[in-house]
Amino acid sequence: MAHRIIVVTPAGRHLYMACLARYVLADDSIDEWHLWDNCRKESDRLYIRELAARHKKIRLIEVEGADGQVGSINRFYPHARDADAFYIKMDDDLVYLPPHLGRDLYARASSERDRYAWWSPMVINNAICSWLLKYHSRLHIDAPLSASAACETGWRSAEFAACLHNKFLEAMAAGAADIFRVPDFEIALSRFSINCIGFFGEEAAASGDDFCPLGVDDEEWISAVWPSRIGRPGHILGDLLVSHFSFYPQDKVLRQSDLIARYYRLAGLAVPELAARKRAEWNVKALFGVKPAPLPSFVRLPDAI
């Protein structure tokens, strides 16, 4: 059975979503893009409404009680239960997607549907994916990383995230994305940050509200609790690469860097004005309270790329 491929995004921060929109709207393998209106600012709400008005692929989803908080996201999952759909939940701050991600993620999921509960690409700036990069990719990573979604370095450190993004962008510019690819890995009995995760609507419908109840951490539940109850782990597809800009402990510092501008350029977009912030290669002073100095090289590309 062929499924509609539907991206769902808790929306939406304009700064990041403009970049994500470039990729989702260009991917003709994605049939629909559902924007879950969980905006905190009216300016962001206006942006997603204008975006939806311009593109037939986009559908706005509004639910009562959504207030922009993370806990509101659970209210939207009942809108991801169509039996003929394969859903890909994408964070609104994904800033790079490969061509035809919808098709490729769906094809892999369809081929192993009876074995896994969910599927994720390899995510740049995802704590567990960073751990996989350290031990299973061609990158050289000296930072202390643990195989935990709450890793103090992989989840919290803006310094590490900036180094990782920088090297990913360098590799992309050199046509060397393969450096970041790893073998596929199963994820079982472990929380995984669901920055980009695919699942079948039929499976969500069969579980009903147990797919993601109200009042729970949706990432913990969907990545670990729900799979444990249906007896199937999750699956990271190590040859599909996407990039996630920041977790909230990293966001303020990373937004003061040149990284978002570089991701805009990678997407072929004009670089936005970022509220006249003072920007350097990235803001070391904001991190350490000291004058800018050479950054430690936590992440290095191979000598030959």
C-alpha cells in the first residue's frame, strides 16, 4: 500500500522555519505539510498563515489550549492518525534536509515496517547521534559524549554544537557529507530526541491516546515508552543526514553566531537581518564571559576529504 507522506511541524519560529520551508516545499515526494500552530508570538503566527496561504501543500492545524509551550504539542498528535499516511515529525529548527528525504525515509520504513516503531535520519546536533558520530563515523571528536539524550555535552553545550555545525557546513561545502554517515542503529529502552522522526499513521491510530497521552513528555513517550509497549524499537538510518539547529540551552548563543546565516546560504536563501546583533564567527564572549579567543577543536574532519 502506498501512503501519503505528510510532514508535521510544531510551528513555528520564523527565523528557522524559513530555512526548513525551503527544503520541505522543494521535496515533491512530500505530499502535505501540516503546521501545528503552537506559536508563542503573533508575528510567527502571521508568518505561518501567510506561508499556508501561498502553498497548497501546507495545512494549518489548530487545537484548543495550545500556548506555545512544549507540553502543548501532545494535543496535536491525534491529528496524525490517518491510516493511509506516513508521518514525519520535524522540529521547526531543522535547517538542512537532503533532497527527497520524504521518499527515502518512507522507502526504508516500508521495507522494515514489521521490525521497528519509528525511523529517524542521522541528525546533526542530536546527543545520541553525536555519540554515534564519535564512535562510528570518520569524524574525530574529542569532546566527552555519553549515549544519553541528556548528555551534558551533546545536548547542553553550545560550544560543542557550534563546532559540530561548523564542520558539517565545511563538509557540505567540500562535497564530503559521507564523513558524517554511520551504520544504522536500533534504539531501545532509551529516550531519543525526536527532531525528525517517521511513523505510520495506522500504528498511531491503533494505539489511540497511548501513542502520546496528554501530560507526558512526548519525546520520552514516543521514542521509548510507546515502542516498549508495542515490542518494537526505533531505528536510526545512518546514511540519511539532516541538521537540527539547537536545543534550548544552546539556542541563545548559536543565534548570535554566523551559523544560521551559513545555513541560509546553503539553502540558497538571502541571509536575514538578525536584529542588528553583533556577530563574530560565533560569540565566544557570550559563552565564557571573556574576549574572543581561538576555539578548542572538539570536532575535526579527516585529513583527507
